[in-house]
Amino acid sequence: MAINTADAVTHGDIPQINRGVQYDYPHLYTDGFPTNSTMLLSLKMKAGYGWIEAGTVVAEDANGEFVPYVPTTYSDNVAVSPLVADHTAETATVQVSELESGKYAVGDVIVLANDDPDYLDGGAITDISVANGIATITFTNASGAGADFTTAKSAHIYVKTGDSGKFSTAFAITDKPVDTGVGSGALGAQTSAVIANTIMYAAPMFNLDDAALTALGAVKFSNRVFIK
């Protein structure tokens, strides 16, 4: 088993040396390892999301990179970036922390959401400016007059990876942990992910929900997930 550190930079298969404490992989497979029929893909994880655990459900963005999937029930997890100030209706800007802005780049398509839930396809990012630790992100599609994306309603943004609803569609489940980096110096990482033909434990999959099971063609029974 490989030795990794939760606080070191682990960029997938890029040659590197990581010093620190041992990191124990979550126990994913019911057989202890993937079988010969398990279908795995190598995926490029988008930069800026920090440490991505094995067992994370991921989704594909418009640029062919992968980000953590956003579950239907709101949760302040690595997939989303909470707003630090209320969004003003009929405008096309939001503010997040400078660290969170490392998840985004000009050209990325984003979703603005709250916990009602309401969703706005914001279109492509046109500008990201940073001052005093706060990033102002400007996007293409302004919200409507009745928009209510406030911090009181847990307003947040994330990268668009689906065509409708909450605009996030599950694609695969990561097979090993990687560090995608944080902030402006983030590099992203390459990782392997399961797409079919295996039985895995459900417990490590913090962002697995019914919509993800449907998209993955999977069935959950007891503490296991069967991916067809």
C-alpha cells in the first residue's frame, strides 16, 4: 500500500516525495481490491479543491476536468464555495474567500444556489478579482429580480457539471486520494476512478445520494453500493 500524507502535496502519478505521517486509505472494496472486471478510468481532477478523499463521487465539467459531485441536499463540503456576502439581485457578481476562488478560472461555467433550493446557471466566468482576501467573481447570466441568494440561505457557487436541476451529475467514484492543491498555486491532480462492475462500501462516499446512484447506474443495499 502506498504511503501518503493528508497535509502533503500528492499530485497523483506525478513523481514526488511526500514526508509526514502515514495516511490510511478508506476501505472501499468489499473484496479488499478491485476485481479484474472492475472498470477504472484515469481522471484529471480540477485544481483548487485540496485533498480529495478516495470514495468521492465526482462529476465532469465543460472542460473535461473532474470536480466533487454536489448532492441534492445542501452541505458545506469541498464541492461548493459559500458566499461571504449576499448576492444582489439582477447582478452578475458574487464574493467568496480568496482561498475558495482557487477552484475557479475565467471561462468556467458556474452555478449559484441556495438551500431553498434555488439554482441559477450563471454561465461562464468573465473575471475574477481579489482584494483583502475576498474574491469577486463576475459571470455571464445575471440573476432575476426576485433572486434571494443570501448568506442566511447558505448561498454558494460551484462548477456546472449537469444540464438541468441542480446542474451537477455524478460520473464516477475516486479510487485513491489525491491533493489538487489550494489557492492560486494549485495544480490539480490525476487519479483513478471507478465507473462500473464492482461492489464498494458506501460509508466513505460522503457525497453519494439517490440522484448520484441513478446517474451511476448503481444500487445501494445495506452498507454496500453495487455499480453495474
